Amino acid sequence: MTTDTTTKDTAPATAPGDVVLDARGVTMRFGGLTAVRSVDLTVNKGEIVGLIGPNGAGKTTFFNCLTGLYIPTEGEVRYKGTVLPSKSFKVTAAGIARTFQNIRLFGNMTVLENVLVGRHTRTKEGLWSALLRGPGFHRAEAASKARAMELLEFIGLEAKAEHLARNLPYGEQRKLEIARALASEPGLLLLDEPTAGMNPQETRTTEELVFAIRDMGIAVLVIEHDMRFIFNLCDRVAVLVQGEKLVEGDSETVQGDERVVAAYLGEPFEGAPGDEEAAEVAAAEAGAARSGAAGSGAAAGSAGTGSAENAGTTGDASKEND
Ligand SMILES: Nc1ncnc2c1ncn2[C@@H]1O[C@H](COP(=O)(O)OP(=O)(O)OP(=O)(O)O)[C@@H](O)[C@H]1O
């Protein structure tokens, strides 16, 4: 049964025009397996919403239903009031961009070229214009490049614009993926485990980056196993367990819900998560200074059922669905 514990007190006041994403009764079956069962979720303008749950709970499958990679077996997804098209490139053009659990950059292309790839849904110049390389093409190309450089500046990688993507450290590759997603000028950004494999310092930087993206007017829906990251960041958190939404509410509501503790979180947090994180960052920085090199250890504060598989991974060939 789907239980929504959002109360009037915890839910943000929302005007009808403020709903960016409205997923209703989304169900996804693979043969006899129901990976997602009748999930409702809305994301409003100006919100950062978290989607958490144990491994195999259906989080990525749900993302795939929001981005046209899967057509839900049942249910409907609307973006700013319009039912989503069924092809992923059309979903991107409509205004939803995403990053993937496993980094999907073009390693042999430069950092700048990777961001330019993300702009293809926003460039109107057609094949003939590109072949003839007329003034319209050059103008569009210059504008795209300028916007891509702006985005690289936003994520702090403008100095590495001409580097090959594969030569970037892991944390910067994840940031570059975000810049590429932003290049399509979305109204909603979906982040699938953006801090997987990051050290505490990189995680904190990513947190700041997501706040800055929200401040640019882009709504964010984020899957993550790092609970400190989620509870620091999100206005609202939905918990999926075995394909169903168990609870939805603000961080405090979700952390305090016994069912969530039993099904996913394990022990409730004690003390302020921000303080603990700051201590870990300081310890990591001190360690890096001692060894002369920054490590890329496990993300801090991951929930018990999800951390081991995700910490420190740069790819997972066994996952077909993301
Ligand atoms: N293409 C597919 N075909 C068959 N089963 C699938 C497919 N994709 C996902 N599943 C199954 O659906 C269930 C939900 O998987 P999903 O990857 O969505 O979970 P998740 O919550 O994202 O897990 P994780 O936290 O490990 O990424 C799992 O049992 C998975 O094996």
C-alpha cells in the first residue's frame, strides 16, 4: 500500500502552475516482476526532491519512466502539464535532463565538446546549414560555445575545457555530466546517484552545486544512497521500497519514520549531520595533505543497505537499466 505522510505543515504551498513534474500511478513491469508499483510523485518549481530506498527498490526504473527510456506499463507522467512524449530525446527537448548512475561521457572528446553534445536539442541549425557552414551556422556555433563555456565556468571546469574528458578526475567527470545535462536548458534535472564514489569533500561541493542549480530556477529530483547528502539537500524526500512509495515528507519526517528506519536507514542519525560531515571533510583534507594526494574514498553517511555497492565505483556493467 502506498502511504503518503506529507502533511499540510510539511508540504510546500504550491500553486497549480508551479508543478513541474507530475507522475501519477506509474507502474513498470518486466514480465512477472513489478519493479515500480503505482507511484505518485510531484516536483514543484524551486524544489529539490530526493528519491531514496534500498538497492533494487525501483528508483532507477522510475527515473527511466520519467525520461522516456521506458514507457510505463500503467500511469502517466506530465511535465509542466503536458503528457511526456515516449522518446527520450523528445523528453530532453521538452525540458527534462538527467545524469546516469554510471558515468556516460565521451572519453575521447574534450570537456567542451561533451557539453556541446548536450546542446544538440537546443540548436536549430539543420544538416544543410552545417554542411554549407553559412553565417547562420557560424552564429549558432559561436552562441552554443559561449553557453557551454558559461556552464563550464559554473561548475568550475572552464580551465580544463580543452582536456580530454577521460583524463579528468572522477569527481570532475561527474560534474561534467551535470554540465552536459544543463546544456539542454532543462526545467527539471534528474540526478542518479551524483555522489557515488566521491570523497566527502567532493560530496560537499556537489551539494553546493545542486543548490546553485536550484537557485538558477531548475527543479531537481535526485536519487542517492548518501543520506547525509539527501537530508541536508532536499525539501522533500520520497522513499521507495520494493517498487512502492512507502513514505514522503520533509527530511525530519522521513528520518523519524519507523518504517523507513526498519526498511532502509537502520539506526536514526544522532546529532547534526552537518557537523559530522564537516568533521569527516576536515579529516579527509588532513589525510590528503599528509599523503600528498587526495583519495576517492567512499561517500560518507550512506545508508546500510546501499553504500557498499555504490561507494567507489566508476561503472557497473551488470546494470542494464540505467
Ligand atoms: N530491464 C529490466 N529487466 C528486468 N528487470 C529489471 C530491469 N531493470 C530493472 N529491473 C529490476 O527491477 C528492480 C528495480 O531495479 P532498479 O535498478 O530500478 O532499482 P534501484 O532502486 O535503482 O536499485 P539501486 O539502488 O541498486 O540502483 C530490480 O529487481 C531489478 O532487477
